[in-house]
Amino acid sequence: LAKTTQPISMDSYEGQEVNITCSHNNIATNDYITWYQQFPSQGPRFIIQGYKTKVTNEVASLFIPADRKSSTLSLPRVSLSDTAVYYCLVGDMRDYGGSQGNLIFGKGTKLSVKP
Amino acid sequence: GAVVSQHPSRVICKSGTSVKIECRSLDFQATTMFWYRQFPKQSLMLMATSNEGSKATYEQGVEKDKFLINHASLTLSTLTVTSAHPEDSSFYICSARDPPTQYFGPGTRLLVL
């Protein structure tokens, strides 16, 4: 059972900022929050990862409130090529191979960017 | 980010034959690797977790004798689909962990005729 809940779909227009929120009410102390992007017939591509507060890289920002029960992926100025499915996952990413660390995928958010 | 490769990218085989898919971590060593399967318009489903040098752990409902996993080195894991049948046709994706981040391969499209 996936540990996260996301909107099934979102629509946006080119040049807009897109924020996708993910709920993970039962997040555990050692869990990281990771976001992936997937295009059809490709493996998921790592976007960003965080544990708490705010993380920013060259493609996105990740906002995590103090209680860590949700997170928001922010994509600045989206383009048509950002049309994809976005997955939010939480898991204990320490490398001991235990089941608590297995990343279980939910349905993801299908983002459609229109011209 | 780290790179995970898979080979082949696509394979077509006859029913009853076996198919091997390789997964490699190219620029890091991975003690733990994962195999997922994805059917059209569905999300990824975890099949099994493999740890280097030990037996794989299979998710409930996944036949370990049908999906053989070998994690012989810190950079290579293989998935062998034995006696493949048309219902095994799917998109198989491997993943390797470079703590605290997990990276995914490009996937292998398997079509069983």
C-alpha cells in the first residue's frame, strides 16, 4: 500500500509555475521524501529529494513543512516537455535492504502542459 | 545523478522460453537493487528486492521460481523470466540505491508471443 496521496491529474500552461502537493500522514522518522518524473516507456527519473524544510536544485523546489506530513513539488515555468507523470514517494533510504525502505509507488500525478 | 542501465531495452520471445534482463549501476556500487514491473497505464509495482550476495526477497504474489533474481556483484543484478508466457509481457524496470537516493533504469519492454 502506497504511503502517499497525490492528485490524479493537473493541467497547466507553458510558462506557469506548477505546484503538486503530496500527503504522507504516516511518514516515519527515518523516511526521506523523493519525487520522480516518468515519461511513457521510460524509467522514473529522479527530480528532487528532501528530509525537512526546503530543497532547491536546478529543475525544482521541494517544500516540506515542519510536521513532514505533506510536501509540495514546485516546477517553475513549465514547458510542454514537462508533461509527464510525477510520483511522490517516502521511504527509509538507509541501505540495509529492509522492507521499510522499499519505495512503493502510488498512482502519481499526470501533469499536462498546454501551449 | 547516478546512472542505472538495463539491457536489453526491448525483447521479443516465444512462449516457453526464458529471458534474462541485466541491470547495472554504472558509477556507484549498490548493495541493494530492486525490480519493478509496470503494465500499461498503471503505476510501478515492486516485484522483489535483492541484496548483493544473498537471496532476493519477493513481494507477495510474485513467483520466485518464475522470476529468478541474481545479485552477483555490487554493480550487477539480473532478472530471468523463466518459461515466459504472454501474460508476462510488461515493462520491467530495475532500480539501485545509492543512499539516500534510489535511481531507476530506463526499463526493458518484454513481449512474449
